[in-house]
Amino acid sequence: MNFLSKLILLAGVGAVAGGASGATNTRPQLSITIKDGNFTDIEGLDPTITWENSALLDNDVVLNFGIDLSARTTNLASLPRKIWGRASHHFGSRYALSTRLEMDVQRPTRLDFELTGEDAESDVQFRLLGRAPTQFKRLSQARVGFVEVKKGFDNDGNRVTVNPRYNLDYDRADVVVTYDADDTLIKVTASQDDQIVTISQKLNDENMISPTIGRDGSLSLAWDRRLGEENTVRTTLNPNRSVDVEWRDAAWTANVNFPMDEKDLSGATVHIKRDIKF
């Protein structure tokens, strides 16, 4: 049995065992994307269904797994899009380790992996991303593409984090530094070629604004508005480029992108997602 068959079998077994002891209830999720401003024709729709489940294994290992399906195609071979699984374990109250594997079913020659870890006592986290051929036989065939470490500090009641990152695929490094002081959050992203500063200021319980400026003078402005419990809207203005709106209302999430160089809505993109509970 090859790797793809094992993953599909795992997802199938999880679906059957969703109500068994140690497994959580399944929660399918339907996503609909309207592409290129095509609001009137079904050809503009790209619906997908996401299903996931979890189970508690021996030695307190938590297993999460799921599959993304195309809700539009009638071709069974094209129905599954992505299959993934994650195993997590806590070592006492201090250490945690997690590994995630993911594969594009339509291109089953590559396996993406993610390794994360945490030392809660030292306030340190790390994340590593990579890929490997699905039929790999030696660990040397795996390739790491991205690595990052985050270290947190307390400074007179305020929160400071330092997050160096390195992309091995493009040989690019940067560092993200944040300073959280109650109603104000300052975020600085610095690399050899660019520096970006975002200052988020909470105005009241319902409103927050976040201007971002780059070294080249580029500017964007985000406005977060709380409309009620589990109901928020985030509007981001990128001058001369676009306006992005994200509306979250309980189980619904809608994302709209309006290009500013268009005279109508033909270039707009809308993504609608809803959690479906059974």
C-alpha cells in the first residue's frame, strides 16, 4: 500500500470512528469562492468541503486529520484536493511537540511537513517547514524550506517578542519584533532590503486602527470594527492598489477584494465560508 492509499484509508477510518471513544465530533466546513467578480454564473463558483476529526492515541498523543474535497466536480478522481494529518504531544506542563503532514492529492509526488515545538517555561517556540517525495526512503531526501524561532519577554507588565525567520528556498532572512502595551501594539518587520512598521491602537472596545508604513514610503491602513459578539469587520485600504474587507459573523466568514485600478467590479474577488454543524 503506497503513502496516498494510507492517507485516504486514515481519513476513511476517522470518518467511521468519529463517534467512538477518544474521538471528537466531526465538523464539515463548506467554502464558496466567487472568482474574478463573476457573481451571476455558476462558473464563477468554486465550492470546497473541508472535513476534519481528532482522536486521542496511546501515550496522550493527539491525532488530528482531515481532507479537503471539491464540491463542484463530478470526477471522483478529482474530488479529493488535500489530505493532512497532525500528531501532537505535551511532555509534562513545559514542553510540546507537533508534526503535520500534508499532500496535494492531485499531485501526489510531494509531501509537505511542518514541525513545531514549545518550551513554555522559557517562553520559546520554533517552527520548521519542509517537503519530501512521497516515496522517500532516506531522511536526506527531505528538504527544509523555512525555519523560525520566537522568544517572549515580560517588560514591566508589557509583552515583547523577538521572532527571527529564515527562508532557505530564497536565502532570505528577517526578524519580527513586537511590543504589546495594553491598548497599543507595535510590530516591526526588518530585513536587509526592507523595514515595515505597524502600530495598532485600540480606540475603544469596538474600534482599532492599524497604520502600516514601509521603508519605501508605502502606506496601508486597517480598521477593525466589532459589531457584536462573534461579529467583526476588518477593512484594509492599500492606496492605489486595493480595498480588502473581511467580515466574520459567527460561523460565516466573507472576504472581498476590490482592485482600485478597475472601473467596475469585474476584477473583484469574493470568498465566502461557513461552518456546517450536524
